[in-house]
Amino acid sequence: MAGKGCSSRTCRACLRRRGIKATIPERVDRLAGRARRREWPCRSDTAVYLRRNIVERCFHRLKRWRGIATRHDKHPARRQAAITLAGTLVRLDK
């Protein structure tokens, strides 16, 4: 899964060579070019892409915590504890 910025032919070809099914929506200009060349648009699973959006929003909420966003804690156990605490508080905030 990736954002629209990664919808280039090169990126898709690389994924295809590796046997990875891409879930990348196409940009409007790429869709117009495909229509002009009478090509089929690439498929994008909307349900899967919406789940990606949920994860992206979660990362955004976690990065509101300065210590997590700047990787202030270098010790893995303390960093994991900070992420767990922030995740719990973000979840309770809903």
C-alpha cells in the first residue's frame, strides 16, 4: 500500500517483478493520460486503502508526542513504554 505519490510506472513495475500486488490509487493526471491512450486504469482496492488511512491517522496522533516524534528516548524499553503509554492515551481520547 502506498500513497498517490508512489503511483509511477517504475514503482509499479518493481512491485510487479517482486510479485507484490500494489494498492496504490492513481493521480488524476495519470488517469487522464491513460484515458487519452485508451488504457485501462490500474485497480486499487478501496477497502484496503481505507485501512491504510486508519493506520496513517494513528501514526499522526502518536507523533503529536514530542518525545516519540523526535525519538528522544534511545533505549528500546523506554521508547516502547512511551509508545505504549501514548497509544493508550490516544485510544482513551476517542
